[in-house]
Amino acid sequence: MMARIHRSAAQWQHFIELWQASGQSAAQFCKTHDLGYVSFCKWRQRFSADEQQHSPTQFIDLSTLTQTPGAARWSIVLSLGNGVELKLNQL
């Protein structure tokens, strides 16, 4: 049985960066570096969520669609993932 090693967030961040550059699967990387796979996945998910929270929200200005002469009709489809789409139409 492997002894429990407590690692800091900075250490996990370093391992995740090494893994991203390694080209190995997560399971293979964990085995090579004697890391717990479940712990590795939890930290990877945590850092991924942190990055998503810090990435700026991007907006598209749709007001120009109605300002264009002859552009009385428009249709926009936003793919939200998992087969979910949001459709906006002006007829």
C-alpha cells in the first residue's frame, strides 16, 4: 500500500503542467510519478474550474444586425453543448 503524501496546491499545479506536456494519459502519468489517480483528477478538475471562472465573458454586439439596411430578417443559433441549442430569429 502506498503511503499518503499530502501535496500543496502549487505541487499539484506543477504535476498537472508536467502531465499536459508529457503526452501521456492521466492514468499512465500518475503511475509513472506515483500519484493517486483520483486525487490527480480532482485537482485537475479544480484547476480547470478556476481557469473557467477567471476567463473573461465574451459578448457579441447584436445591435448592428438591425442597423444594416435591408437586414430585416436574421437567425442566430447558439450551440450550448450536449445537444442543446438556443435559436434566435427576427422574421
